[in-house]
Amino acid sequence: MSFINISLNNFNGPLDLLLYLIGKAQIDIKDIFISKITEQYVQTVYINENENMDTIGDFLAMAARLIEIKSKALLPKDDLEEDTEEEKRLLIIQLEEYKRFKLVCEQLNKYENDSLQQYTKLTEEIILPPQEYVLIDHSIKSLCSAIFKLIERRLIYNQKTIHSKNIKQLSKETITIKQGIVQILKNIKSGTFLLSDIDGYKTNKEHAVTFFIAVLELLKLGRVKTKQNGIFNSIKIQRNEKING
Amino acid sequence: MDNRRYNLGCIMESVLFVSGEAISINDIADGLNISIAETEQVIIELMDYYIRNNRGIRLKKFGNKVQLHTYIENAKYIENVMQPIQKQSISSKTLEALAIIAYKQPVTKNEIEQIRGVKSDYSISSLLAKGLIANIGTKDTVGNPILYGTTDAFLSHFGIDNLSALPPLLPLEELNINNE
């Protein structure tokens, strides 16, 4: 028999192979047990026994199931019969259900092939023109005042940075964290005070950073308590009485 | 009014051209500040226009999205002129698992394997990687297995508008007739 000389790799699973054999024999799915299908199936699996376990595992399980049904049918009629009928019924249902999907897969295959021939393209990379400013609702007066404000701000900025124009200067550290700590501790002797009240905190960026680190350090040491009523509000600093007292 | 429709079709064509990839009808309606119903109407007219005028560009709708694509009969000419990157078709084993998910969703791995009669881990992970199916929840039974369902990419891959446009599963009585 030539049709048993087939590779299991061509089948999607044991049900697929069974349907193939049923189709070959031109019988109804329901007649599977009164045919030679079981023998043909077992033989096909047998000649493929050198396949790896991953491929053949599910096929072997089905072979065992078919042989079990067949062998039970050979036994003299008794309680087993009902059991066997149920197993047969279940396999037939499974085969029929599988076949429905098998048929629909052929349809889907056509759909897929059609769809794969419809080319689409990726999104264009389009650079949009810069946003235009609408100046309709403004008078010349308001434009002038806006420009004066801008010039004024620029002048102040220039005055501040006139010496450091183009040349970046690394200034010597004018205050160390240690000094910052000493100064904070001196300040809190007189009770609660705001971090922003420290000399130089508002005017000098370096001082601000140093004092802030000093506060963090004191917090870590448990020497002070801090309080801030909401984001961006001033930070209140207070002596931590529990430890110092 | 007709003029307005014509203009909207014209605008939408440009939008779809630039978009290239599938774009949701809601996004178009929002962007053009028109109702979804009107957007859908214009889309249908545009689809129809391409067909009636035998254009090389066509419009497809799947799920809630629309996308321009080339006319199917022109594929061979496109391939002659240039070498476009073709999307890969799905293997028959994986397609089997996908078909079961499409019709039975939401469905667990175990239920898929029950119908196919084989382990389906590889098929499922490959479908997940392709984005054709997605994890859409867990089943309320022992072990809470993952439930799978199809995605918009699935509809697009098969060129269907929505799940009800899937080819019908044959009723059991007709199975053996079909066998001949």
C-alpha cells in the first residue's frame, strides 16, 4: 500500500492524518471503526517511528486510543460495551469538529493570499511648517510694552553676566557644607526660621545649593526638623528637641 | 452638500495617503471635526469611487480602522517593477490554531489543543509575537488559564471587515457531503 508511505511532518496532527486516511478510503467519518483506518493509521505511525518524540508523541497517543477502542470491541459483550461506544462517539465528535476548522482554514488561506497581495505603505514622515503666531488682538501699544519689558530684562541679565561673557569662570568655593551647617545651627538657636532667610540663599546659586545640602545633612543626623506647607513653599527649619534637649 | 462630501472625500484621501498605516475612524472624525456617521459615509463613498473608477489604490476597512492599499490584481506588476517586502503567510499548523481562536474566542490553550489534538504552545506564542492574537483575560476556573482572542491585526491580515465576515463554519450535517 503506497499511501502509508507518508511522512508525519506533512500532517498537522493525528486528527489531520485520520481525516486524510478517511478521505482516501472515501468513507463517512462515522464509519471509521468499521473500516481498516485503525490499521492504516498504526502502520503509518510505525514507519515513521524514527521521527523525534516531539513530532510523533501526539500521533502515538492517538494510536494507543484507537487500539484501545479496537481491542475493547473484540472482547465479549459486557459492561465494557457502553464504555467503548462512548469513546467512539467522542472521537467521532472530535474528528468532525476538527474537520470543520480544517475546511475553514482553506477559506482563510485564500483570504490571506488575497490580502498579502494588497500592498500598503508606512506612514509618511512629514515635517510640519513652524507654528504661526496670531497677533490680531494686540495693539501697537501692547507690543511696545512687551518689547520694552524684554529689553529691560535683557539689560539686567547682561549686567549680571557682563563679566562672565563667553568665558566661563570656575569660582572658588566661597562656602563649604560644613560652614553651612554651622550657620544653620546658629540660626535655629533662635527658634524656627525659613531656609530662604539665610544670607545669600536667594542671591547666590552656590550658597543655595550648599545650604540645601547642609539641611539634608542635618536631617540625616537628626539634628533638625523641617516642614514645608505644599510644593514650592518655603522650608521651615526647627531644632529637633528630642535629641538636642 | 454634495460639494461638501466631495471635499471631505478629497481631504480624507490625503489623510489616508499620509497615514499609510491603518487609521481609526474615530481619529479621522475627531481630526476633521465631523461626526463618526458622516466619516463612515464618506469612507464608503471613497471605497466605491476607487472601484468605479478602476483605480490602482483601494480602501479597506477592518474593525474600526481604514487603510489604503494597492489593487490586488496589480501585485504582479508591482513585484516586476520593484521588490516590495512581502508579509509572510502563516504556516498551516499555526493557521489551524488561529482559526480555532477566531471562531471560539475567548478560548484557552487547552481548549485549542482539545480540538487540534496536538500541543499548541509554539503556534500560540508565534501568533502572539505576530500580534494576531492577544491575551484578553483569564478564565474563571481552576488554574485561571489565559484566554486568547483575535486582534485588529488579524482582521487586517485576512482582509476582513469584522469577525462576522469570517467564512461560516459548516454545520455538522454537511461535513460528509463536502467530503466527496
